[in-house]
Amino acid sequence: MPVDWFRILAGLAHEPLVGVDEGHARADFVAAIQDGFRSGQGQLDLVGQDSGWDLKQVSKNAWIDTGRLDEVAKKIEAGIPDVEYVEYGSTELVREACYRLFQQKHPGAIAVQSQEELNNLVKQGMTNTVVVSRTFHSQVSNSTSYKQQVSHIVAIQTPKAALEEWYRDNKKYMSRLPAASFKDLAKRADGWRNK
């Protein structure tokens, strides 16, 4: 009997495999995954299969069920389609594996998912910031270790923002000429950087 991969994947999602020896089918599936890693592909072939939500969820769960979470984290970072739905539900172990991979590549960095977000943090003086994919960001930023790391980082105020805040708090104590000069100083501070 030819092996129907969709039914095997469905079996990994704990649905009954009617007409297939479940133990044998799972062994064939695990062997296929191992062959994919041995050949360097490291990706399930979903061509010709239903590419809907269910299959993508089952595929994601199949990779997580292998227990090789460091390899799963690398796939998430690389944007492999088989694991793209981890952002819709994964385990803390997967999120921690993604966090460890991120920290290996970018020690002490803050993960962001857009260039705009990066620019905003750099303006605040946080220059150790890295743009990552949306899916990888969802895993890294939701890991317990990352949340603990980021909670210790206090947003650094830009020089311009610090001057404007001081002006708002103290303008009632200033005469007109010093207040105007201070406003000019705050405008010039826009190009200044924190060290």
C-alpha cells in the first residue's frame, strides 16, 4: 500500500489513521524527516498536498514533535514554510530554543520585526538592535528569558526629548528670551546622539 503522507501527518496530529498500520506509518514518517536532514534539505515536501491551514498546523506540530528544537529554531529563523505557523501556537521549549539561537548570533541584542521599529530604538540610543522575521520575532519576543532580559533595559531618552521634557517642566520659571533660546537648543539637539 503506498504511503499517504497527509494521512501520516494527520496521525501526528492525533487523528486516527484508518487502514494504515499507525506504528509503521509513523516510523516511515520519522525516517523521511531524517532522510531530509541527511540529504541537507531539512524540509518536508508538501508539494501536491492540501496547503491549507490544517496541513500547515500539522506540519508545524510534526517538526516540533521530533524533539530537535534547536533544528526547529533554525528552520523558523530561515523562514522554512513547514514551520511558519509557530506564531499561531508553539511551546515554551520552542520559544526558548529560538531565544538561545538569537542570543548565539546576537548577544545582548533586542529583536525587532521592522526597520521602523529599529530606527525608533536607535534614535533612543539602543544600537544593539536586530531586525528578524515576523515568525522568528514572535518566538523570541514571547520567550520567558527574552522578557526577563528586556525588562532590565530602560528606554533611553534622546537628548532632544530630555530637553523638551525639561522645558515643559520649567518654562514657567523662565523669562521670554531664555525660553526662546532654550527652544532653539532643543531643535539643535535633534541631531545629537547618546553615548
